[in-house]
Amino acid sequence: MLQTIFDVCKPRQDVLAGAVESDFAADLARVVRGDAGAEYADAILFFASTYPTQGLRDLLANVCRRLSGSGGEAAAIFRLDTSYGGGKTHGLIALAHAASGLAEVPNAAEFVDPSLLPAGKVRLAAFDGENADPMNGRAMGGDDGVLAYTPWGELAFALAGSDGYARVRRSDEGRVAPGSETLQELFGGEPTLILLDELSVYLRKVKDIVGAGDQLTAFLTSLFKAVEGAPNAALVYTLAIGRDGRAIDAYSEENQFIADKVAEAESVSARKATLLNPTSAEEYPLVLRRRLFEVIDDGAEAVVSAYRELWRAHAEGLDPRAARPETADRFRASYPFHPEVLDTLTEKAFTLSSFQRVRGMLRLLGRTVSHLWTARPSDAIAIHLHHIDPGVDGIRQEIVTRLGQQAFSPAITNDVAGPSGSPALAERIDAEKHRGLPPYACYVARTAFLHTLAFNEPLKGVTPERLRYAVLGPSTDFSFVDEARKAFVTESAYLDDRMGAPLRFVAEPNLTRLIQTEERNVDAGEARAHLNDRIREIFEGPVFDAVRFPGGPFDVPDDAADGRPRLAVLAYDGITVGGLVEEVPELVERIHKNRGAEGSAVRLLRNSVVFVAADDARKEDMRRRSRRRLALQRLKQPDRLSELAEHQQARVRELESRSEAELALAVQQCYRHVFYPSRDRLSESAGDLAYTVIDTPSSSDRPGAGQQQIVRVLRDLGKLRTSDDEPDAPTYVRDRTPLRRGQMTTAALRNEFRRDPALPMLVGDDVFLRGVRLGVDLGVYVYTQGELVYGPDDPAVTIAIDEQSAVLTMAFAKSKGVWPRPEEETGTEHEEPSTEEDDDNGGDGPQDDGGDETVGAPIFHAEGLLKEALAVLWEQARGASVSAIARMDVRVYDPGDGFRLLRVVGAIPDTAKTVRYEGGYETREGGLFELSFKGSVGDADPLREFLEPQLRDSATHTLETHFGLVFKGGLALSGDAPEKLAERLSRFATSAAYVEATAEAARPEER
């Protein structure tokens, strides 16, 4: 396992404390005066934390040769060239310490050959333009209260005390440069080192003083001549000049002026200053390591090797620099800093005039190291660009205040790092998507932000490849980086949204922010109405008759309507479903079981209503998409569009066009919970309702076609049949419906598919009609309509769905002499089929009545509470002028009601009775028991005694009880016998039941 930076590196104590050398701002004047902080004033501490750059070694060697007199023709004047904060002042402080001999510094040999160090006293004078006070005078110390106004006044006092200052007092107070001989008198013939720093700052202070610039030129000319004329004197001055000879920092105008005047002075003296750069770009990593870390052990090599393997494995998706062999070498030299840290700062931040090169990097990275050792993130195998966190106060102030990037404060707060209690976008994305993982979105945002800190527009921003290279490490996942980038780009309010722009921030809100503002201005009622209309449109279709937002059973009709089943789209504010669905929502169950204004009547067509409900977790996204679509429609209006940039206008048109499909998709992804009629119940208390969920990805196939997804999932479950589907096997339909008794009208049989949750739902009548025709062709059914008989091998006829047309089982048709047709008989005496044959074809119906013929006799049926269903049955029979009922079948759904009716049915006089049980139960330990019983009441009663305790103790159960009653002589409808029978039965059974009655037909001799 790789070690983290906390295992391999030990930062210096002042870095950990966060109080680093007054933010690494070296002050030459205070060092010379002796009141600087220990890290600068103490030579031992200073050189312990200083890296011996080549420029610094060259500077010390050349100057010390001059001071010690061992340099022969060594140059006398040296110019330190680099940008602001590039190590110039640090080099001057090193010279100031070297002038004292460095006898106590243990690592002095790292910086200069000890033999070159001056052995005796060296006169040291330093002028620091930042501390100069040309208007009020700078106090020189001492008892005589000398105030110096000019560089020559300060140098005279430093070199020769009060007497020296007295020699140039008139020049100092009159702001007129002294001559070279006067200056040389101040050296006293002793080794002399003169240091000039920040002349540009001094020049800006005196810009309003007439002639001050010319006098500075005259002074430098005299000083150059004086130093060159003294064999043991040296002058070192600093100037922020770039490689092309042009000034490049915040004092560029003054620096350029001084550069030009120095050139004049050099031409007068006929000697040019030796140019030195204290710190080259290649040495920045070494300077940072030495200054910030006390110890970096050998564990770094294993880390570099691990990164090299990562870069090789993902080379195709990374910036080309990851594949370069020298990148690993650079990492080895810069560890613990990832190469991209220094690359980004030197390529981009260095172009900001306010960035102080080495000093600026030390401040920024010093604060980063201090924060990391406090937070100790577990994925910090190296220090990446994303570890520079603008959310940390010191780092934020460094960027916003010192670098002058105040314009990006809103971008930082909104997108990168928000104040406590108000997380920024990146932080919200990580909380949602990366909980328990490294904060990938924050890493993306910080990296993109630091790549934005550049002066030139073409330098700003980062490509996806370079972003991956910057973030990728042994503890981060390649794919999560891309996921976080895409999520962040989608929602960022301050990223540049121009086509083709790299990932970079802008100071003003982008189009994303404008859209968000417009979304907030959308009226809530308008957004709700728009969403409701869209839901209605999405769930309209050819398969289901959609009922939007039903409030109760009264809103969902209980009729066949146009032959389509109904789809109840539940209101998202009324019913939502969470992740784990164990119970059917109360409203769904109520609508499934009941109908009518009062909701108390039993719903008859329970197999004809499907319910779809919203997902609780996705409801808000659906609402947001509705607001977004309205916002985009407003922004697309000509008067609003004209206010936007051209690239934003094109983007608004594109987003508005996409928003319709995005809203439709959000609706379908939200409405994913489907409850449908089935005997495979979700729970025992739910009634005949099962549950399924629509897979989210499949919802995107055709946004806006909401019914299509429900059709697909129900067809996959085998619950729905459309006109494109094959009909169910005729034997299956025969055995799962009352048709098994022998015959049903086509209207009643078709209604069974709307009534019985055990059957599939049929869309339209096509599949039903094809099922009847298939049953005839296979010899399972015979179809009759009046005198028409349609059986196997007959020419096709038009099959009607009404009360005058009937489907007979083949066994029943044969038993009643309907098939084969009588005229087709060959003269042999017709033989009744055996009882066994009837049973084999599902015949437990009218043939049990002792031979009474009921062919063509009307059949009536009703469903509801038993008492209500029987009342409807009697009304139907009497309305059809039927005089008596030959047989009646009662199907009771509640097991308890079925058991209670056993003895009541057994006591009905002058009636043949049969009992049939269909169902089963699951034990608490998962055992399954299935039951199918048919027999007499006497045989059924012992079975009841067995079943009752088993059902009570079961985990789940279902049991239907069927009673077949054949009335000897018929049940006359002219008196009150039917009502008395109904009262007798309903006293013991109060739940729903299905009843069917066959009228007593006229005898053959009466026809």
C-alpha cells in the first residue's frame, strides 16, 4: 500500500503553524537593521531553509571574490533580473549574511566556497525602495535623529554613520545626486557591499517630484563609477525585467524607466553590470521543497512509480505530457508536488502581474500544506492542484486579495466552495453522487478554477484530458473524474458556456445562471398547470382510457366504455411511492374494490383498471423540468433573446427544443410504479392487486408515450393482450372461467376478462374473437347464435358479442345434442356422453341437474356483496319474464364466508348441492399447499375443519368457495322464495360474491 504525503514528508514548523515569514515577504532593510524575524535575521535558519540555486551560488561567489580581493578582474556591479517575487530580495539577504563571513552556518559550503568569504569587516549598505520615505524622510537611527530622503542619503549613513550622512546632507535634502568621488569617500578604503532593492517602488513614490527621475539616473552613474573605482567594492541591484528586456511586473513602467537609465549609466561608465537570475524556472520545485519541508524520505520513489504506471495505463485519455518520460523525472524532483501544480502556476498564474513567482508560490503552497496536514485527506498520495482549496480562508484571500481576483468571488462561492451551511455546486454534487468517495466534483472545480487564473484569454481553462491528468492518482478513479466533470459542467453558473471553450470560469453568470434565475421567477401555479397538462398528454393513448388524478372510486367508471381498460394516473401530490413497496396505497385499493359516488358499491370490472403512481424521489425533478421548460420558453421570446450574446441565443434555442423531451422523460421516469389486478397479490390485505416497476432506462425509448411503457411491462408479465397478441389457449379460458360449467353467452365470457383478476386484460375485442374462433377450430368450443351452430371444420362465421350468442364447451354441446348437428346423425341412436367425459372437459355445470335440458335457456349473473348480487340476479330474471331458476352458482371470495355458508347451503331443501374449493396457502416457513376439491357438502365439511386453522396460521392464503345449487322443480320467481333464500344466505356471508343463475327451460314436449 502506498504511503501518503503524511507518512513521507515532514513540513517545517512555521509552515504547519500557518504563520510563514509574514507570508514569505522578505524585507532587506529589516535584516540589515537587525530587527527582522528569526527566519531571515538568523543566518543559520535562513540558509537551512534556502535552496542553493545556481544563480544564488554564482552571485555569492562573484561578490565574495570582489569583497575578499581574490577575484582578480571580477565584476563590480551585478544586476539580479527576474519578475516580482522571483527571489531577488532573498539573494540580497544571502549577500548581507555572507558579508559577515558565515562562520556559524553549518551548510555554508552548499552556497559558496568558504575560501572566498571575506575574512575582515565589510561595510554594508542597503537601500530598500519599499521602506524609503522621500517626502518625510526615513529615520536612520542613532542619537542625532538623522532623516534620509534619498537613496544616497540612506547609503551614506549606512556606510559611514552620522559623519557620512553629514558629507551628503545638502545633496540629500536638496534631492540632488552627489558625485562619484564623494560617494567613494564613504567606502573608507574598506571592503564595501552596496545593495539596492525595489528602486521601481522608490521611483513611483517620487514621480510627482520634478526631476527626481533624472537625479536617480545621475546617482546611479556616480555610484557605478565609484564602485568600479574601488577594487574591493561591489554593487548589487535588482530589476524586474523579462528575457526580452522588457519590464513585466506591477511596476513595469518604473522598472522600464530604470532599465533605460541604467543602460545610460552603463554606457557612461563603459562597463555593463553582470546579469544574474537568482532562481531559474527549473529550480522552483527544489526551492519549494527546501523551504516548506524539513524532511522528505525515500518513500517518494514508490509514489512516482505508481503514478507513472497510472499515466501509462490511461495514456489515451490523458494530456500528452503524462506519456513523456521526463514527466516522471520532474515529478521525482518536485515531490510531494504533482508536476501539474508547478506547470499550472508557471504557465498561467505567472502571467498575472500581481503573482510574485517564488514568493507567491511559497505563500499559496505553504497555506495548502498547512491545511492538508490539518485535514489529512486519505487520498493525498501527492499534492495535486485540487488540494489548493479556495474554500480555505488563507488560500481564498491569497487568490482574491493578493492576486487581485475579486471578480471571481461569486464564482468561488456559487460553484467551487461555499460558506459554511451554504454548500457550493461542487459540494452539493459530491454530497449526492460521491458520498464516501473523494470529492471528485470539488477536485474538478478547483482544478478548472486554478487554470482560469491567467492574464491572457488563450491560456485560461483546461481540457478534459489535462483535467484527468491533473486529478488522477492511485486513490482516485478515472471514470468518476469524467462523471463529476459532466455533472459540474451541466449545472455550473460561472463556467464559460461558449461553444468549444475549455473548462474555465467567467466573472459574470453564464446562461445556466440566467436560466436558473428565470426558473425561480416562474409562477408555481403556472408550472403546476403546465406539468398537469403534460402528464395528461403523455398518458393518453390508444390502449388505455386514461383517468387523470382520480380522487376516489367515483372518478373511475365501472363499465366497458369503448372496450379499453382504464389507466388511473394518480396525482403526484396525493400518492407517491418510495423505494420499498410492501403495501398497496389505500386510495388504489379503494378504487380497485369499489365504485360509485359513495364508493360503497362493489366494483364489478376489477380486471379492467391499472394504476400508475409517481416515485417520491423523482417528483421534484419532474417539477423542476416543468419550471425549466417554461423558463426556456420565456427566454426564447424575441425581446428576451435579443438581450443575449449570439452563442447564448443558439444555446437557448437548442435547450428549449430539448426541454420538451426532457420533461416527458422526467414524467415517465417519475411515474414508474404500476399496480395491476392479479391473484399474485402484493400483500394479503391488498385485495387482488400486484405490483411492478418500470425500469428507468426503458422510459427513454420514446419520451412522451407514457402508455407504451405500461403496455410493455404488462405484456412482459403476461397480463395484457393487445390485438397484436395471440389469444390464450381455449382450454385455459374454459377452465379458468364459468364456461367450464358448459356454456356462457359471449357477452358474459367477454365480461369475465374484465371482471376476473386471474385472467389477462384484453385491449379491444379482436383477441377475444380470435380466441373464440381458435377454440372452435380446435374442437374445444361450439358457438351458437339463435339457430346458427358453428363448430369445427365449419366455414367461418361472424362472431357476435351479445346476450343472444353463446360459447359452449364441446362436452356440453355433445351432451345436449347441439353438436354434431342432429341432421348430420347417421341414424344411429344418440348416446349421451359419460360423466367421466364431461368431467374431463371441465363440465361441472348443468349436466349435474339430473338431465334437465337448459339449452338456449337464459343465463343471468351479477357480482357484489352477496345480498346485493342476488337482488340484481332476481331483477334480471324477472325482467326477462323467466318463471323459475333451474340452477344457481355462487362463488364466494372470502374463505370465512365460504365456510359459514357450508351448513346453510346444506340445509336448503329440495336442492342438489355441490361444493368446490380452489386455492391454497403458504406456511410461515415457506411451505406451499395447493387445493382443488369438488364434492358434496358432507365431504367438504371435514375439509373445512382442517383448513380453518391452517389458513389462520398461514403466511398468505387464497381460497374461493363455489356452490352449485340445482333446484328440483325450479326456484319459482313468482313468490318471495328467492328473497327468503337471499336473506338466508346473506345472513352468514357479507363479503363480495359472484352469482350466476340459469333459467328453467321449457321441456321438449312443451316446445
